[in-house]
Amino acid sequence: MSKKLHVQTTINGKETELLCEARQSLLEVLRDDLRLTGAKEGCNNGNCGACNLMLDGRLVNSCLVMAPEIDGRKIETIEGMASAQGLHPLQQKFLEHAALQCGICTPGFILAAKAMLAKNPTPSEGDVRHWHAGNLCRCTGYDKIIRAVLDAAPACAGKCS
Amino acid sequence: MKNFSYYRPATVEQAVSLLENRFGNTELLGGGTDLHDLQKEYVSQPARVVSLGGIAQLQTVQVAEKSVTIGAGRTLASISEHPQLRQLFPALATAAGEIAGPQLRNMATLGGNLCQRNRCWYFRDEHSNCLLKSGSTCFALDGENKYHSVFTQGSRCVAVTPSTIGPVLIALGASVEVQNAAGKRLVEIGRFFKAPNANGEREHALASNDVVVAVQIPVQGLTNAHYEVRQKLSSDWPIVQAAVSFQGGRNGEKATDVKIVLGQVAPVPHVAQAAMRAIENQSITEQTAAAAGQAATQGAKPLSQNAYKLKLIEVAVKRALLLASGARPYWLA
């Protein structure tokens, strides 16, 4: 069948070259080949948001992105959020509010929150709930997550683009 | 998932040249939200996938005096956020902005929305050999059919049309720019959708070597709106959808040239003729809108589990008309 495809991409600011099969998803390439296991496989069909990441600055479900489609594009994952100075304000607020239990959905929620705050730096509670409709959490009941995102918004001003 | 050869043409002409004269072996890739899912479920197993992501022409939006042209590769998010589209066609911007959640709207394209496969659970189940695969039976007819058609329109497959953009575009009188090896042509959106009834058929009337290039919407000053009934506020498929457009009809003025198109109730978008007649040349009030809603159910033949949709049709039509007329949405607190 088909040969492996050569892909050049930028992941968390680092230029990366890789070989993939056409049938691999971006999520599979990240987790299985590049060992970036921050993005999680939940439903694997676009319902749960556990595999969320940023592709050219837009939030996407990486389980539904075909790997060869990322050639020449820019990817940001949860692994790129903390800096040498410390955690990203969203990560810090998720800790302070205990907005996670098992943690599987957390990277997806944090990426979704980052994408929302880039567009809407002063969200209402309704905005946060509406925006995170594509993220499922089976532990927390969402309340702590919503509060963590609302609390992080002021600290994120100008930093979440 | 079965592996496939991946192509990324730079022009529509190149994409067309890669297609075949039957569906199934070669598939077009828009945002991937439908195709990749179908491949994982082994419902679609193409040997070749032609990505449209590298074709810049499909990304343009042109707003001219008489018509607006939206490239088929535009994402639903970019349509829902486009200031001029929001102003001219609130029905379109709202419908695009209510599909799924933000991630999927960032990926899913306009062309993909129009050409996506239906969501019937028998069709989507690898092991159910339904009418649209190589079987001879529509399992929904005697099976679990609460989300299926109430206007079956004589179709043997009773899955509902999945596109919520389709009914809106019919209400707005749009046309679809289609390209194949012979050149470009315009397909009136009312003739775009077709009920599939056998293996190898699709939910649209295009051929397997056609590519949807753009959608053209005439600018006619139509008042328009869209309303959909869902079980959840967001990230959910609608159960019933109503798209409406008309001239006038605001601030007690009479509505003329009324179009009312229903989604999620039939194998193709359903033009509710009786409802259109009921409200034509009337001013839009809760009473006239409710009467149009009742008329919209005329001719319905529900299946064993979906008679409840008739009430939802009444509600959706009434609310879409009221929204378009500028009335305050009384159903929101």
C-alpha cells in the first residue's frame, strides 16, 4: 500500500520532521511516535475534547486531524504551556481550584480555555460553559473547572493568544 | 483503519482530475470531522483520499452588491464569526455557530457540511448491513427510529438530512458552484440534496467526480432566521430545525415571499409549503406564527417512535418566524 509520508511541522515552537502513515491521526502521531502524551485519547471521534490542541492558532480535536494534513502548520500542545518561569496561569488556577480528579480531560480543558480567552478575555460563566461544550469530564461535575477558568481570565489577559 | 493514498492538490482542477466515476474508492477530505470518523468505524474505506486543504481558492469570501460567494473550504467557525455574513444572513451565521462545539466548528467546512453522510445509527454501525451499504432493508423502519424522518417522501431510507446549513441556504435561495472536468456549473440548492436509497448513493445529487467550490447567496434584503430544537444547549445534533426568510415582516409589517424550510425531519430538507401559505402576506405575531407552525406538520407520517417531532416542528417554525420578525425570544429567561 502507500509509503510513509514526510511531514514538516512546528510543535510548541520546535521544528519537527516526521514520517507518518496517511491513516494515522495527529493524535496518534503525537502520542505513539513523538511521545507527547499530554493530549489524551478519549472517544477518538470528536465528542470528548480530551485530544484538544491548537493547530495554526485554532482549537481542534487532534483525533480527527489526518496526520499528513499538518505539513507546514503550527501545533501547540499542553506540553508547551508551562515556561521556565513556571506554570501557565490556567494550569495554576486548575491546581488552586482542584479543578481535576483523574486528570484525563484536563489538558483538553486547559487548551480549550486558552483558545476561548484568546478570543474573549472577559468571559461570563455562560460563555465558559458554552465554549467548553465540546469537552467532557466524568469526575468533577464541571463546577470547579468553570470557576478555575473564570478565575484565570484576568491573569491570562494578553498571555493567552 | 484501512490505510490509503493521500493526495493534496493545489487547485480545484487537480483535485477533479484525481476523482473517479463512482463513489467509495476515492473520497474528498474537507475538515475530516465526518470522513475520518467514518473511516475509523469501517463504514467508509477509501483507497485514496484527496485533501482540499491546500486549495487557497476554496477559502475566499466575496461580498458583492448583489451576491455573496463563500468558498467551500471555509470553516463553520469562520462563517459564524464573519461580520458581514452575520449582518446579511443571521440564519446562516447562527446555524453555523450552533453546530457541534468550538473544536469541530474550527475544522468542519461549508462544503463538507453540505456533502456529509447521514447520522443514522444503523448506517453508522459497521455491522449493520443497511440499505445504504449492500443490504436490502432500512432497519430504522421497524427499529429504533426516534430521530428519523416524519416526512419520508417515499424514500426507502428514512434517515434525516444531516446538514443544518442546507435548509438555511434553501430559504435564502442560494446556489452551489460545482466543478468537474467539463468545467464549472451552478446547482440551485433546492436541487442539491437527494435521498440515498442504495449502496453507492449519497445524500446529494452530485456525481463522484464533482467538487463543491463555493456557495453563492443572493443579497435580496431578506429577513431571515433559524431555530433548532436540541436536547442540550450546545454540542448536540438538532432534533428539528426551521429556517425562514421573507421580505418585510418586521415591526408588524406584513411578510411576503415567505420561505419555511425544515431540517432533520425528512431525507432531504423539507419545504413546508402549507406553512408558507399560512403566513404569506400576514404580519408575524405569536398567533400567526403558531398557525404556520401547525400547518408545517401537514402531510407528516411519523414512524413508530417519532410522532413527538410534530410538536417540535410547530415550536421550531413559530420561534424561527418570531426571531426573524425581531420579537423578543420569550422562551429565553
